[in-house]
Amino acid sequence: MSDATERLWGARFKSGPAQAMANLSRAPHAYFRLLPYDVAGSKAHANELHRAGLLDADETRRIIEALTAIDSDYAAGVVQPIAADEDVHTFIERLLTERLGALGGKLRAGRSRNDQTANDMRLYLRDQVRRLTLAILELQTALVGQAEQHIHTIAPGFTHLQQAQPIVFAHHLMAHAQAIHRDIQRLQDFDKRFSLSPLGAAALAGSAIARDPQRSAAEMGYAGPCENSIDAVASRDHVAEFLFCGSMLGINISRMAEEFCLWTSRQFRWVDLDDGYATGSSIMPQKKNPDIAELARGKSGRIIGSLTGILSVLKAQPLSYNRDLSEDKHAVIDTLDTLNLVLPAFAGMVATMTVRKDELLRQAPLGFTLATEVADWLALRGVPFKEAHEITGQLVQLCEAQDIGLEQLTPDMLARTDARLTPEVLDCLTLDAALAARSGWGGTSPERVAEQIARFKGQLHAQEKWALDYTGPRA
């Protein structure tokens, strides 16, 4: 077999590519993880060729059986790409022709690497976002598990990294869980939007042979085929959107990681990490470092870089297909590999951490976090909030001058500040009263937080079901 026929594109060339050209053009080994999805698309295409009359029933069966065997052999390490295999498509065709002779070459009719590679990436992403969802749910389960233990654990809440109002620690943990919940919802939205098959678009104009893409789309678990053959091979907004989803997830994890770095410090002393999820110093024996949080925080920048890179690739490309688009695989694979490293480690760190309840309780009222209770108490009794705010500020100044907390104010101090501050105001200057007052939907009262957690667990179950119920091709 000549070099021209080993390549999928060499028929009109008199000589093979220069070595430098071949090195640049050859797909990295990591890209061959798309093989199961290329096999799935090839099986669907074989059925298309059978419907078009290019393959008879026996030929179709033999090709599909050979494709199944190639998939199994590659997964088992029995077969591997060689230097001449420019990409996964070349690799599979080489094995088909080795095993089936001329029959293996029939499968190329009516399709192009342009629609193949677009299809491989969509199938890969549809499978991988569900696997990623299951990994995210492990972190969500860890957050919910900790939150359930701390529905009554009182902690200071922050704005501007300054102590603001008391909350329950479960409410803080669930704030992170809610953000990550939306990350999964974004993945679900992404999957719904891009559940369309590009197979049948061929090079760009559609196929003169495989003309029933609705059938092949259904075979691969899609909702239908792409509406426009040019768009099918030229668009990579599904890649950019997935990378945005990954970047937003990375950012949400990074924000949580930053808090773990604070919480585990000697200055905060909120959380102790399990020894299995922390590291030490090579020079300072006393150190226990939150390396998982720091590494996750750093990895978020890497994921954002992948998104920025693919957007830069896409920004000035004419229609339809251009080879620049092969960068999509590097960006997607690196993002998935990064997230699949970070998520289990982060989930383990969260699940095994110990919360210092007494320290949180001690810090909860510091910094006059109950001041808003006074202003609200006055407002509920008809005082315009502008005045209530000013009166409360005067009380804080008095406490600072006396070096006392709001709860230590005497009736005389209250009356001297403003006659409307009767001793009853002291009843609201407790942590429990402040929490109980925040009893509206989404508030931090223990009852509302417990209800939030119960609803959330049902949502996690629905997301897990979505991930497990996928019927498209999987690796």
C-alpha cells in the first residue's frame, strides 16, 4: 500500500509530506481517547451506507463487528496508533482495511473528516459532561453532609471580608453548594443545546450518499441532526460554551478554596483539615498547609486559559472548516483532566474537615455583628431607617469608647443615646434572636436552612439521574 493511500487525503499528491509537516499535523496521543466516539459514529455511518445501497447487510454486519473489535482492542491495549496514523480516523481505517481488506475502505464514502471530527467532539462532550456531573455531585454531597451537621452552628457572616452579621455555618456552606448547583445546570443546558448531530454534513455541503442523518442522529443518542451542514462542521461554540462552564466551575471552586485557606489559618481557626488532605513544610515542622485548596485555586487559571485560547482561535475564522479548529481537543481534554483531578481531592477535603464550633460561636458577635438588629428593631417601631441607622451608629461608637459589646449595654446607656431605645431592645441583641429573625425564604434561620438542604438533596438526586440515564455512546 502506498503512502498516499495510507493517508486519507493523499490521492492527488506525488510525494508524501515533509517530516516537519507530518510532525505538526499528527494528532497527539491524548486525542485518541476519542476513538470510542469515532467508532460510534462509524457504526451509524455504516448503517447509513446500507440504507443508501452501498453496503449489503452482510458487509454492514462485518464492518460493525470489526469496529466493535477495534474499540475493545484499543481499550485493552492490544492495538495502538503508529506514526503513520495521522489521527483517530486514519487509525481506525487502517485497522479496518487490515482486518477486512477492500471492504474496510468502503466506509469512507459519503463522509469527511470534517463531520467526523465535529461529531466525535460532540459525542465526547455529551458523555464527559455526565461523568463530570457525577464528580461534581461528590463535592456537592460532601458540602451537604457538612451542612447537615452545622444547621445550628453559629458563625460570623462577612461582607468585604469584614464581620457583618451572624449566620449559621450550614448557610455559608450551602451558598457554595448553590453556586456549584448552577454549574451542573449549565452543563445540562449545554447538552440540550448541542444535542444535534453533525454527521451527514460531510466536508461542508452535506452528503450525496448519506442522506438520512435523522436516522444516524437517533442511533447516536442525539435529538436530531444539525440544521445547516456548513454550521455543523465550522462551529465550535459548543466547545467554547463547555469551556465557559468548566471555567465558571473552576472559579466557584477557587472562591471556596480561598475561604479554606482563610478558615484553616491560625488567624481564623475555623476548620481543621484531615491529615490525609493536607501537606507539611520541608523546613517548618509545625506547618499544616491547605495544598488542595491552593492547587485548586491555581488550576482555575489554567481552565480559564483554555477558554481564552479557544475563543482566540475562533474569533477570525471564515466558514467553513479550518484546521485551526483541531485546537478544540487540546482545550477540552486539558480542562476535563484538570477538573477530574481537582474534584475528588476537593470533595475529600470537604468531607473530612472538622469545624471548630466553639471558635465560630466565639467570633460570631465580634465586630458588632448584632448592630443591624438594633436598627431593624427601631424600624419595626416606626422610626425611619435613616434615623435608626444613625442611632445605631452612635451606639456602636459608645461601645467602642467603653470597650464593650452591644449586648453589654445598660438601659441607662440606651436611654442616653436615644429615648426610643427602651430596654426591650436588649432582647434582640442575642445571636439566637438575630438568626431567628432571618426566617424569610433563603434566610439564615436554622429552620429555613434545614428546608433549603432538604430541597437541595432532591435536586441533587435529579441531577444524578440525568447523568446516569444517558443513552448515547460512552467510553
